[in-house]
Amino acid sequence: MMSEMNQHSWWKYKGTGLPHEDIKSVPEPPNWRKFDGEVIAEAKPKRQATIKDADVRRHIGSKPSRSVRPDAVEDKELIKEIEMVNAALYLRRPLLVTGKPGSGKSSLAYAVAYELQLGPVLRWPITTHSTLADGLYRYDAIGRLQDASYKRSLSPDASLKEPSTNIGKYLRLGPLGTALLPVEYPRVLLIDEIDKSDIDLPNDLLNIFEEGYFDIPELKRMMEEEHKDEPVKVMPEDGENDNDRVPITNGHVQCHAFPFVVLTSNGERDFPPAFKRRCLQLEMQLPNEKRLAEIVEAHLGEAVLKEDQTQELIKDFLALRDKGKGALATDQLLNAIYMTSSGVTVQDKENLSEALLRSLAETV
């Protein structure tokens, strides 16, 4: 019989919250998911995600390590989560993550980026007005026109025509566009609350997910008019200064390593069959007692977790949730524990925790 170690040796993401470099040993993609973008050294993330980053701490805490026991009943859902993440990494497919609020859908992207050292998460929050173009890039045509007018006002005889490479100052890649830059290892892209999107956005993403490339017409048109193929340096989503700009040739961006894409959904709508076929799907369950304890420790520390009042709050929280009394969110439990462990008097602790848990139970 296959040993436990060998059985899970294919895991590159282990779910432990401990950073490592196993992403380097992910096998070559299947032929139908190979992409031929030439790696751009400048597109490599300038730094790794760390627990010093505010967004990382918000999602996975300041001490995100946790135990994973494949044979433990309480880790059954966690094992499913880990295996689907690894399947997405191997197959180079987006991961569509559904589940109730508070189940940890968005946090999964941050956990993967932190553990596999894939750079800061590129987050694209979706609204009813989001379009594919918003995720790919933004072109500041008005800013360019204003600069040209200002230049003309200073020197009326000066030519308004500027070098084609200057257009890069007015272009900024979006989170999806940045994730598709050709780099050696995948970036992590979080497309948050895709179910809030306009009905057309999932279909618009299909070709991007299949082909792994996009064009910037403003660059292509200018290059064609001037018969040049000189790279134009464009700012990525997470760029901070001119040194972070990346060269794009002929207005074409083709990925090399397909990004690890997490699309989250609260289940407010269904998606077209063609869209779901191109994604792996994971339904995340609400955290059990073991997982809640790990979350509390990660965010508030071991000392707070060991307090009797914390243990009581966790049990009360689970009891209310199991009775189906409203949508109980994990962050609201953290709020209750934080307040009751912050020097509040005994009587106030009881009143405060009762009020907070009552508000959770009454949430619809």
C-alpha cells in the first residue's frame, strides 16, 4: 500500500503556511496548456509577499502556519482544498472557488502566494460595471492629450508628434494584464466576487483563459504606423516607479507560466457551462473547530487562543452556526474575541460577546 508520504508527494502547495520553493518542481504543463511567451526579466515580482504586508496579515494572519494531517477526519475538507489547488497548478487552469461568506475563499489566494513565494497577490475586485478591459490595461488618452496641449502652449512651433515609446507613460496594466506577463513562475491573480459581474464578463474571459495572451491596440497601431518593433515600457499593476516598467513589443502580451487564478463566488448566480468547463471548481466549507482555532491563533496569537473565554466564544459561535441562525462570518468571531481579550471588565465582556454573537445570529 502506498505510504502516506508518497501518496501526497505530488503536492507542491501543502497548506501549512510555511514558505518554500516547491513551485520550481511543478512538472511541465500538458501540451494543450503550454504557452510560448518569452520570459521578460523585468516582469518578475520585485519582492515576495510577507506577513509584514497589510493585505497578507488581513487574510492569513501574522503567524499563518498550521498542521495538516491527511488521515485526520477534521482535515478532510482542507485536504480537498489542497488537492484542488495543486490540480490547478499542474493543469494551469483557473480555480473557481464557491462558498458562503467567511469560508476563506479570498484568503486561499493569499495563502498560496505566501507559501509558494509567488510575489504579492494581484487582486481584481469585481463590480457590476467591471469589464475585461479594466482587468487588462488602462490607457490615459486624456492625460496624453493634456500633456501634448501643455507642450504646445510652451512652444507653439513644436511638433505635437512624440516618439512612439512615450505612449508607455499613459498605459498601466491591470491585475489580469500583469498576471499574463511572461515570467518563469506563475503570479497569483484573485478575481474577487466574479458573481457580481455583468453577464458578459465570464464569457469575455474565456479566450484569455484559453490562449493566455492579449493585445494592446493603441501600441499595435502606433508601431504599425511607424514600422517599428521597439519595445514600449509600460507600468504593471503593482509597479511603483519608472524602474518597475516592463517592455512590451508590438503591443502583444503572451504569458509563459499561466497564472494561478482564483475566482471567488458567493453563489449569487450561475455561470455559463463553457466558462465552468475551463475552470476547476472548489466549494469551500465553513471552517470547523480546529480550523477556527488555527485562524484565531494566526491573527491573535497563541496566548489569546488558550484563554477560557476564547474557547467559550468559539464553541458558542459553532453552536449558533450549526443551528443555522444566520450567516456567521469568521471575521466577526475574531472581532468578538479581540474585544473580550482587550481588557474589558468581566460584566462588559459578557454583555459585549453576547451582543456580538447575537448580531451574528441575526444576520440574514
